Amino acid sequence: MNIIECRNLSKQFKEGRQKIEALSDISFDVYPGQIVALLGPDGAGKTTLMRLLCGLLSPTSGSAHVLNWNSVRQAGKIQSHIGYMPQKFGLYENMTVGENLTLYARLHAVSSKESRERFPQLLEMTNLAAFTDRMAGNLSGGMKQKLALACALVSRPELMLLDEPTVGVDILSRRELWHILREIVRSEGTTILASTSYMDEADFSDRTLVLFDGKLIADSTPEEIRNRALPFTSQPTFEQGFQVLLTGSVPPPLERQNPVRKEASIVIRVDNLVKRFGSFTAVDHVSFEVRQGEIFGLLGANGAGKTTTFRALCGLSSSDDGRIEIAGLDLAQKTKSVWNRIGFVAQKFSLYSDLTVRQNMEFFGGAYGLRVSARQNRIQWGMKTFNLEPYADREAGKLSMGYKRRLAMACSLLHEPSILFLDEATSGADPIARYEFWKLIMELADSGVAIVVTTHFLDEARFCDRILIMQDGVAVASGNGEEIIRQAGNAPNLEEAFVRIIQEKKP
């Protein structure tokens, strides 16, 4: 039998008088013993589809059968026989790893005897055996996702539905999670449907379902998607195949028109930065400089210290030692003066969810001190540049994550800052939107804006003029892309160089 069978599945949501088509006429099958990747950007309909399959939502039309049960009439049976891991999995952060496993075992009526046999297997598979007594809240992002996966596996489900299990996780942890999923399929015969917005993860699957704007635009193997880009490039990537699906072609390579000059003035100077949390040193004597017009990449695995460094640079947290200069000003002494010169896009959406797109831009334009005429000109620029005009009167909280990123970027640029901080600004955006983001980032850098960026997309790191890689609070490698590759023993690409460097420095 088919593990999942969807026929003409559609789902609409009401927003005031409007009807939002989240999914439109979706049909596909999932067969036993497969890993199927559900790919698409935020807002494509991935989470809606997952919730429909779990029986947490009812379709507007069409039908879904999971393990031969109807998702509406027999939702309870489905929910008791599958493993489901939503995006925000319900770990209890004030409980230990072992206590979380015990709780989920009891919720799924797993006997004590079976739990004693099952827990060591799961802890070994996820490399959490040494952390059984650690509080879940004290785990890194990657370790939390592994614990969530272990909890979903406690009852040995025949089917696992995983909604973006690798979101916000570094490339090394993402690889480890996908290897765990492959081992689950091999050793236990489990079938897995896992959604993701990371296009490079398609290669870990047997088959891919590609969603875009609520429509299923491809149901193919990863190789078949990649090969769609063969007329445009000799070594196509899945992302390029996705771009062909959407636009019919692969966009031209992005290149700087006005590369940063070696003699350009230094606008950010970090000297022996130290940040501690109690007895834990999150950042340990890190030093670097960023020049005017430079794109500087701050990279590292989860828990490496890059976000702590990033927050210190923006004046969002104080340092315990060292010195930070922004535009020639001592950040510790001139924080308010510095804020007028910088723009900041946070990793998590930080605008006002109950205000419309236009109201958010009006508010931040006023907060930055823009006069009415200048503010309206900049708002018009932001609306056009980030394709926000169709959503001007929509509440920001009701935007997809990709469009929330666009709004956050637009607001951060209203006052035309000379320094821009981007903390995973393209997370959740589709390849076309990411291309447009980076085109704009390069244009800003060409105009003299210094940009500091963190990202889990290693293909984006190649756009940086220089890169600093952190591990356990320490700078372990720095240089341009070619220099990083050489430091990793002439790795075949920047992604592999990053993985090698992090693995080599792991304790």
C-alpha cells in the first residue's frame, strides 16, 4: 500500500474578506522505505501540507490518506501511529535530555521495558549519550533538533513527518541529521517525509516534491531536477534546476562592479573581544577589521560564538573585555551615536507583527529621524526594491517568512546606513529571492556600505570579500574564499572547506 496518498488536495484560509490559497490541487504518493524531501521557500505551503497529513487541519477540497486512514475521519489513528516533528517542537527546556525522552515515551504508551531498550539506541544514533543529564535548554541548536528527532522516534513509527528539522542549523549538524534519517530508513524501514527550505538537502533524499506558491511544481528525483539546468551550465546544482523550474533559465553569476579596495578606510575594528556568560566564555579574544565597501562573512557552527559576536558589534550586548570601534567611535562610549550609522536585520523577525507593512516602514523611518518627504521617498524605494507594494496594507505578522525578511531589510535601509549587519537575512527565502537579496547587497557594498553577514548557506559565503570562521568562541580560520579553501587542504569547494575546518577543530 501507499504510505501517503494525496488527491487534488487544496486548502484555503480566510483573512478578513480575502481567501488565501495555501495549497492548490496537490496530488502525489509516498511509497514505503523512502526519504521524500518536501522543498520550497517559506510560504510555499509545506507546513500546511504537513498539518493536513497529520489531521491537524481539514482540507477545503480533495483528500489525503495516511497509512490507509482518511486524514479527516480517522485523524486520531494517524496521529497515534506516526512520528511528527513540527517546526517548533515541544521540548521542555527545563527538563534533561533523558527526562524529555521519558516523557514522550509515556505520551506514546511505550512500556518501561521497551524504553530501556530504545533509549540507548536513540542516544547513540543522535550522539547524545554523553548529554543525558543536560538540560534541553542548554543544548546547541543542532543538539536540540537531534533530541526532538529522538523524541519523535521513541514509539518506532512507520512514518515520520518532519517539518523543517534542520531550520537554523549549521551545515555540519544538517549533514549529521540527514545521515541519521538515512540510518533510520535502513535499519528500521521507516518512511520519511521531511520538509526543508535548504535546496542543497535534496541530495539526501530519494525523491523530491517541490512546492511554490501552494502549487506542486515538480515530483522528481534530485538528479532530474538538477538536469533541468544542463542547457545553461555543465555542472548544475539543484538550486539552479529550481530556478529553471520557476523562470525557465539560470540567472547570470553575481559579480562586484566596484570591489573593495585594499586602501579603503577601516570602519569596524574589533580588538581582543571577550564575552562571558558566568563561567562560560562564548567569545575568546577575537580580533578582525572590516573596511568600507567590504562584505565580511562571520561563519561558524551552532554555538560557535558568531551570534554573540554579532550582537556585541551591534551594541545589543556589552563585552567583558576588548574594544569595538564602529565608524571611528568607541562602541562602549558612543552607542547611541553608532546606532544612527548602522542598519540591522535580526535572525528572528523583530518588527511589529500587528502593524501593516507600510506602518512598520513609517514607524522605523520616523525612529531614524527621517523628515516626512525623505521618509516617503525612502518608503517608496523600499516597497519597489523588495516587491512589497502588493502587501503594503497586510499585517507584518501575516507575511510569509521570506516576505518578513524583505520587510526587515527594507526597514533597516530606510536611513541609508554606512554599515549593515545581516544575521541570516536570507533564511527561508527561495533561490530567486536570495539572488535578488545578494544582488542588492553587492550594489550596497559597491556604493561603499560595509556589510557584516552571518549565514548557514555556504554558497553565499563565496560572495564575501573575506570570511572569519569561529569554533568554540575562537577564530579558527580567516581570509577570502580561496584562502579558506587552501587552509582546508585544498578542499573542492567552500562548503567542504568549512566542514573540514570545523571537524578538525572539534574537541
